[in-house]
Amino acid sequence: MAGIDITDLANILRDAAKTEILPRFRRLAPGTVKTKSNPTDLVTEADTEAEWFIKREVDKRWPGTLVVGEESVAADPDLLGKLADADVAITVDPVDGTANFAAGLPLFAVMAAVVVKGETVGGIIYDPMGDDWILAERGSGAWLRRPDGAQQRLQVREPARIEDMIAHLSIAFLPAADKPRILANFARFRIAANYRVAGHDYRTFASGHAHCVMFNKLMPWDHLPGTLISEEAGATVRKFDGSPYRPADLSGGLLLATDPDSWSLLRREIFTL
């Protein structure tokens, strides 16, 4: 994987969580939670300090690797455009689910993906509260791994009728004109959920506990780890127009399903943008 050991990278994410994130959980000082693009788009000192921790450790182990982090891009938007052409890059979401973290809800994640010449080749989603990872290297399957070395292979669940499906759906960025109609379609699902943290939506899906996942806003640190892990767990992953999802894609939505037939059914019956 271009010289990057996924176990070493996974341990960096864990160390960042234990050093910079967990000590601040439910202990954020007043005034340290700030708003970015809208009232639900937040950043805390846990986000910024964890990202710098990860970047420093990556620089030590793999000098010259481009690190594209959510908070770094917020400070320097031009950084995002370098991802597609980099020989080796690592995307970082230091606290995925910042709104949950800031509210004291124990549902957030630390995520990273390895991108080599425009292709995602590795993905990691670390759960600081459960102290385990789901991760994948392209062509090697998807795995739940614990710090003691125990691991379990992941597999998406069997297909189901829409009426029996559990769906994880991000609705905040759906087009306003289409949102009422699409939300009405969600009534057909057995369960329609939204954790407000992509990492745990992907963990639930890739572990076989949901039938589909949908997102409309595409930022690489949010989706590169989870889409690769889901593919390696057997999922069908496509943008809304049916095309593959690539690291440079910033629009076009994402729909993940257990198999190609389910993807086509959902796109036709539910997500009629």
C-alpha cells in the first residue's frame, strides 16, 4: 500500500483519540465549540488537535505523504485539489460526528483513507468508545479488528424487500425541492435511521446490520474509508448516476446497497432525484 502499513496508521488514529479526543469528551471548555458553514457544522479543539497529532505522526513515519484533513482544508481550501494527483495521500477526519461529540453523545469516529494515484487503497474507521477499528485494504476484504489482535471478517447482509430494509440516510444536504418527495418515500423502509456520523453509518452497514446507506454531500474524508470498507464487505457502491465513486468526486451523491439489484431497485423506487 505504497509503503504505508495500515496497522500502523490504525494505531496512529487510536493514539490521537486517546491523547487529544477522549480527554476532552464531555469536558470541552466554554467557547471552544465553533460554527463553520452552518449551525450544525461544528469544530472543537479536539478536532484540530487530533488532526495535527495524526499529521505529525504520518510525517514522521512516511515523509512526503500528502495529508488532506477536514480541518486543514477548512484553513487552506487549495489543499483539496491536490488529492487526485498525489502519488500517495492520506485523508483524515479527526472527529467524524463533531455535533454528537460536542453534545456529549458517545457516537463519533476517527477516520482515514490511503489514496495512491487517485485510487483509494486503504480505509480505517476507529471507534474511540468501543476501542476497535473496521478497516480494509483493496482486494483483502473488510475486517473488524481489536487492539489485542482479534479480528472478524465483515460481510454485508442478505438482500431484502424495501419494506424489510433498514436504511441509514443522510438527509441534511438533499436538494430542497426534492426533499419532501424523497422523505415520503422513506416511509416504505422498515427503519430509516440517521446517526449524524458517517463513520458509524458505514460501520453498521459493512457489518451487516443495515441494507443501504445514502449520502448527498461528498467530502473525501467522510466517505473514502467507508466506501472502500463496504466494497470489500461485498456492497455495491455507486454515485446516483450509477458511476463509480472516486477520491476527487465532490458531488453526485452516494448510494450503497447489499447487491446490484437492490441498488437499482432503491435508485428507481426511493431516490428519484
